[in-house]
Amino acid sequence: MHVFVTGGTGHSGPYIISQLITAGHEVTALARSDAAAAKVTAHGANARRGNLEDFDGLKAAAADSDGVIHVAHRQDLLPSGGIDAVAAAEVQIMLAYGEALAGTGKPLVVSGSIGSPSWEGLSQPATEDDPALTGGDAYKGTLRVRNTVERTVIRLAEEGVRSSVVRIPPIIHSATDDAGFLPLLIGLAKEKGVVGYLGDSANRWSAVHARDLASLFRLALEKAPAGKNWHAVADEGVPFREIAEAIGGRLGLPAVPIPADVLMLPGYFGFLANLVTLDVPASSLITRQTLGWRPVQPGLIADMDNGHYFPVG
């Protein structure tokens, strides 16, 4: 299968490219610069010069392929228009893919976000069958506009596209993770000299290794039915306190509880305050049963000892 991939130079992109090539697929990756083209070719993909603003170029690339994996986003719009602008642009990209792939039955696999039914007054972990979830605060607003993209992707199934969404948990970890939530928390701990967590709380974060995430994108591309959501969840709910204590233990710093009313004030967590209070457990049972996905990489806590997050010396 000839696969068109966007986001090939991000954290998960190189793993997705390598996973596809190992499985025997030919990969063409979008590259907006010579440097990006060099990176994707180094991973064995063909480079197609272009960008996410060029809808005609994206349609042509999709039409020339046997399937599309889309994990890129217009992050350049964040400073001026915020997440609403990013989502609005993303919807137009999905519609462009829809034009190119309508009636073909070709797969379109797009990255989404794990939500939590607890935001809707429920208590169980989110499942693949849960509809796109909404919410009210800053982060939940982010999820709400991302869900607009997810719903657009799912609706393309009605137009003869084998579309699906791979929902990704808050933490993607690996030896090449240098800009995710975990490095942010580690950097903050080093700066403050302590590791904070929400006091008297058992809020949980789901997580996945980047290699296992890549294998799910491949499986969704190869055999996922149309109009479905999949959960790339290996650790279904690691207590945030456990994450904080693991960071503290590896840095030799104390892990301390921070009262909720103090945590939301300017101080320790800063812009991360809304994130560290989230309870986002999620199940991947349907994904595992339907697609045969089996995470095999180290879990989040174990992967903290991979030599990258806490280098010696």
C-alpha cells in the first residue's frame, strides 16, 4: 500500500513511518522544508514538498495514495487564533481529503484526543464508543474544538471513505520525547526543587509509548472499519501522584501535595495547572479486540528509566 503521511517529523511521525515501511508499505511524507524532507527520507519515506495550507496539494497527494495517515496540525495558528483557528483549519483539511477519497473506500486515519466521561458527570473510563465529549474550562474547550475535527472525520464514512480516528492520551512517551507533558513536568520539578501534585486526589492520566501508537495507526490503516474511533491507550490510568513521585524519586526531590485552591493560583504549575488536575482514564478494550492491537513497549513509569528522561551526568 502506498501511504501518504503528514506530521512525519513530529514525535510520533518517525515511528509511524518506520512501522509502515517495516510492514511493507511505501510511504510518502509531507515536508514543508528541505530540513523536513531530509528527516523523512532518512527514515525511509519519500518526501513530498508542500504544506497544510495547500488544500489542492493535499487532495492530489491523497488521490495519488492508497491511504492517508494525518497527524499534523496548524500549530502556527495558535499565537494569533488559538485552538479554534487550528481546529477550523483542520476541518477544512479533512474536507479536502474527503473530496479526494470520496467513493474510493480508501482509508483515512486521523489523530484525535482522549476525553473522559467524568467531565459529563460519569465515573467510568472513556471508551471508543463514547461520542466526542465536551466541557467548559480551558482544556475542555480545547477538547471540544478538537472533537469538531473528529466528528468531521467520522462523517466522511458516509461518503465512501474508510475514515477513522485514533484518539491519543495525554502522554506519549519514548526515548525521543523532548517536548511532551513528561519533559515539561520534569523541567518544572528541576526548576522548583520539588515535584507537585494535586493534594488528596487520585486523578489519573492515560499514556502510550510512541512505538505502540505507531502500530495502532498501521492497524487502523490496514483493517479498521469505517466511521470508528480507536483508543491508543496502553496505561489506562496512572495516578498523577504516582507520576509525580516517580519523577521525584529519579531526581532525588520531594513530591509534595498542593491544595486545589493553591494549585490554580499563579505559582508552581503555571499554565499547566488546568492539565495536572485532569482525570482522564480510558479503556482500549474495543481497540484491542477489534484490531488485535497489543502494546508491547514499556509502560509509562518503567519508561522513565530509558536513559532519556533522566540522563546520568
